[in-house]
Amino acid sequence: MSNSSKIFFKGIADVSPLMIPVIPFGIIFGVLAIDLGFSAVTTIGMSIIIFGGASQFIFLQLFSAGASSLVILSSVGAVNSRHLLYGAVLSEHMSDFKMIWKIIFSYFLVDQAFAVTNSYLKNNDDKNKAFHSFGAGVTCWVIWQITTLIGIFLGSIIPESLGLTFAVPLTFIALLVNDFRKLINIIVIIISGLISTFGYFIIPFKAYVIVAAVAGLASALVLTKFKVLNND
């Protein structure tokens, strides 16, 4: 087995424990997409093309709320913009790689893959160490597609009368639970939530999500700077 293959399988092993909480989210996504009227082909296509859990749920949220295509695309793009930072970090270790490999790696570079690979990169000097990200990312991709398919199957047999669209906001609430441990996070959540709630009625083109996100980022920046200055 080549060294790059060993690093690839190391990535699989390292990211596997993080796949446990991903499984229910993938299933929920598949179920909700079918419940909202998406076809099975469209749903699995979304998981393949977008391949981003949070952004796919935002897509469903905005679509179900009747948002315009511009708002949906810009919101999904804004959520996925964090991958620019992931790519910038990984690019330092891929200077000798061909462009085709860089493109392939960038497609699989999701949150969980970056989390385990970032730690691995700091503690290893092998020239092929970026393959760790590839192994981790492929694992995330396979799990996400399988769970989406399971959700599609379940969504096709669950009665429409159950009205499972309520699970979209519940999913995001579950994602926010860990953020309630810090005061700054709570303040940002409240600011974003209030703007989103009132903006739903007064902001045109269903752009309340974008406005709330920008306001949340701005408030987080101000609060973080204020905290740093006080610590100094």
C-alpha cells in the first residue's frame, strides 16, 4: 500500500466517529425534501451538487417559505462561504498537486473533513498529507448520500398529513444547542432571530435571512472586538 493510500484511510478512520450525528440529519433532509414536493432525483441531485448539510436545509427552508431564486442562491452561497477559509488553509499543503486534484479535494472539503484534517496537518510533515482530507471527505460524501436515499425512501411512505415541514426549524434549533454555552453566541442568536422574525413581514423578496445573517455577523464582530479590548 502506498503512503498516500495509508493517509487516505487514516482520514476515513479519523472522521468516522463524526459521522454518527450526521446520519439523522441526512435522513431528515431526504424526508423533508420529499415532503415539500421535490422528486427523488432532484433530492439526491441536491445532495450531490450542493453537498452541504446546513446549506441544503436552508435551501428547503427558503423554498418552503416562497423565497425568490436570487435569495435562495445568495443565502446558500453565504452559508458555504466558510469553505473559502477551509480551502485557504489546505492550499498551503497542496502546492505540488495538479489542478485536477485540487478541484477534487475542494469538492469533498466539508466541515467534518476539515476539522479532522486541520489537526492532522499540524502534526504531520508528509508531502501527501492532504490525502487525509480526501479520505475524510469521501467518507462524509458516501454517508450523506446514503442517508439522503434512506430519507427519500421514508419520505415516500410517510403520509403527507403528518406535515413534517416543522422539522426544518427544529433541526436548526438542534444545531444551535451547543452555542447557548457562551453569552456572545446567545446575544448574536437573539439579534439575528429578532431581525429575521420582524424582517419576514417587512423585508421584500424574502431577503430577511440574508439581512439577519449579515446583522448577526456584524454584531459578532463588534462583540468580539469589545471583549478583546476589555481583556487588554
